[in-house]
Amino acid sequence: MVERGGSGVPGGRRKQRVSMADVARLAGVSSQTVSRVSNGQPGVVGSTREQVLSAMRELGYRPNSAARALRYGQFNTIGVILFSLSSTGNSRTVEAIATHAAAEGYAITLIPIDVPTQDNVLGAFTRMGELAVDAVIVIMEIHLLDTGTGSFQLPPGVHVVVVDSDAGDRYSVVDTDQSEGARTAVQHLLDLGHRTVWHLTGPETSFSAQRRTEAWRAALEEAGRPVPPPLHGDWSAESGYAAGLALAEQADCTAVFASNDQMALGLLRAFHERGRSVPEDVSVVGFDDIPDAAYFVPPLTTVHQDFAEVGRRCVAKALQQIRTGGEPRPGTDLVPARLLVRRSTAAPPD
């Protein structure tokens, strides 16, 4: 609410708050009609709704969201806790969550965590409680948290959806099908005729990187192909460049699966500098399908992650818990990934 009346100067008359009754009198409707309009409820004819909105604007009336939350038992806000906004996956997932939450009439409150420890996460949940949210979406690596006991537990009684985690036995989890996406990438290279596929992994602390590496290894073993030693990166193009300089010295390296597109970009530069043409000498596949991937030189073959769908499903699961009052239903909901074949892959050299 805002205040009106008085001089607004020291010694002046104290301002009075604009009430719902004030709006109702000016609009010539009941307070119940004003309440329905301010809460976005149906059942108000268009002309009446515009009349009420016009009165709100004239009086400077703003609904008291805190009072409304206490009355109806919800705040129309979803909290998001995450460890990093710098990664492509996290930033695009947050964007999708915000977009779909807004479409449902919800805002989001974001709390980033620098160090993934039990105390920091519980502290973030405490802050979320103080900020009054209806549910929390957590984007983090639960199985790798430094809890000291090896067992991480989120606060009980909280509506929670978890993204990018292996905690489906305890929580409602939404994730891209990392394993199937990686298998598709490796199989594509094998089908082109490559004897084996080298792999540039993501950080060892990453659940997504772990799943992609496991799938890469399994695909080669199932095909009866040799499994080269993986190279380790940190999601950055710089780490991809360093790995590419090493791989360029491997004469038998004709195909590389990079765990994300940024590292693939570094590979492309390293191979170019070392005279290894892509894809004539070596093929490269990435993962994520970032917007720039189609404009790399050459355009990058990559695994597309549907971050918008991940965000949509997160919001849908959070709202289901809010509206039913139920506990999080354990299980993992996998969003399919698909391979986009561009010009960075081809048959191996003769």
C-alpha cells in the first residue's frame, strides 16, 4: 500500500494509507470485486476490471502482498538456490524458471552459494524462509557436497525440486538425459568410421560431467573399442585449448567428444594452430548447443539440451507441491537430449 494526504513535511498531518475500500468507492464497486481484480482472479467483466485498475492508478493503490500471503497462505514466490551463475546450464535454467514462473503469476527469489557445504545450503534455506517463498528449486550437486558425513539432507517439510543431481531416491529431480546425450555423440562418431573416441571431461565435482564420462566409456566398451585416457577440463575454453594442444600430438586421435561446447571451442583453436584440420583430420563433438555453437569455425556438432523444458518442468513440479500441499515425490524426470549434426564431424582420414 501507499500513503496519501497530509503535507509530507515535518510537523504535517500524518499520511493515511489508501485502502481497498477507497478504491471500491472511487470505482463504484464492492471491496470483493477490488480483491478479485488485485489477485488476478477470473469472474470480473473487462469494463469493470479496467474501472478498478483505473481507480488503483489514480489513488496510487498497491495491494499488500504480505497481508494477502498471510490470508491465503502463499506468497506467489519460488526460491532458487544455486552454486554458480557462470555456467551455461545454470544461467539458462534460471532464465527458463523465471520465465515459466512469471507465466504462472509467480516471482523468483535467487540466492547463489559460493561454497557448496551443508551449512551454507541450510543457511540459504533459512534465508528463503525469512523471504517467504512457497517452494524452492535447488540447482546443485547434492552427491558431492562436503557434509562430513557423506549424507546430505535438505530441511524437512519444504517444497523442493532439485536440478542436475543424482538424488532422485530422496527428492523430486529434473535433469537432461546426460547419459543418452553422450551415448548419441559417441555413437555418431563411431558410425562415421572412427576407431575410437577421445574424451575431454568436465570437472570431477560435476554430476553432469560424471554422467557424460560414464556414458562415453560404456559406449566404447559395448562397441568393443579401445578406451583412451580421458583428459580433464573445467568447462572453460582455456582448458579445452590446453587439452587440444596435447591431443594434437596424438597421431591416432581422429575424434573427440568434449563435455561442453566451450571446451570444444578451445579444442578447435588448438587443432587449428597445430595444423590439424577439423573435420578432415579430427572430428569434434560438443555438448549443450550454446547459441554460438552454430557459428564456430566450423559449425559445431553438439548435443542439444532443452533448458527451457527443464525450467518448465521444475516450475510445474514446484507448483504441484504448492497447490496440493504434498511432500516432494522422489524420482528423476529426464528431459531428452538430441544430437545436432553440423560440420565439425566427418569420416576419419584414409
